[in-house]
Amino acid sequence: QVQLVESGGGLVQAGGSLRLSCAASGITLSRANMGWFRQAPGKEREFVAGISRSGDSTIYADSVKGRFTISRDSAKNTVYLQMNSLKPVDTAVYYCAADNRPFWNPYGLNDYDYWGQGTQVTVSS
């Protein structure tokens, strides 16, 4: 049984930083493409960042480019999202997702096989 468990969310002031973690069991993350998504109240879930199974490729939404960094620790079977220079518009529930398919569409919600339960990030102004 595959489980993805996010942690690290919380309340932070604008300009601050948080690091989200996504710990996996039942799946080897170095064999999966991974994505972080977020969903703000009243809005659709949107892509934030992704890392390929090889680790050679990372991709970011324009809104977070230069501020967020996705990384993976294969030994810990964990993916991270380092979030710096946070803004109130970054407030959302953040989800990690894993894709086991041969061809990776990082942006597609339906292209991921497994999802975590989400962690709340709130950025105050």
C-alpha cells in the first residue's frame, strides 16, 4: 500500500520560509516522478513543482520560480519543497503526488497515481 505523508506546513509571515516534506512508503520515490501541488480556498488545485524520477529534471510554476526548490533524498525516500520569500498568495493546502507512468506530464492532476493528504501553509501579511 502506497502512502505519501506531507509535513512541515504552518503559519509564517510574508518573506519567511518553510520546508515541506513528503515521506513515502510502499513506493520508491527514485523510481517515480514527483510533484507538489497546492489548492487555495475556492480555487482549483494547481501545479507548483516537479522532479523527474532520474532527478535530472526539475520544473516549477512561474509563480514560484526562483523562490521554491524541489529536491529528493533517496536514502530517506522523501521529497522536499523548500519555500522561501513566501507571499500571502502562497497560502494553500500543499499536496505531494507520485507518478509511476513511463511518460511524465508534470502539470496534469490526472497524471499522478498517488496523493498525500496535504499540509496547510498560511502566509500572513
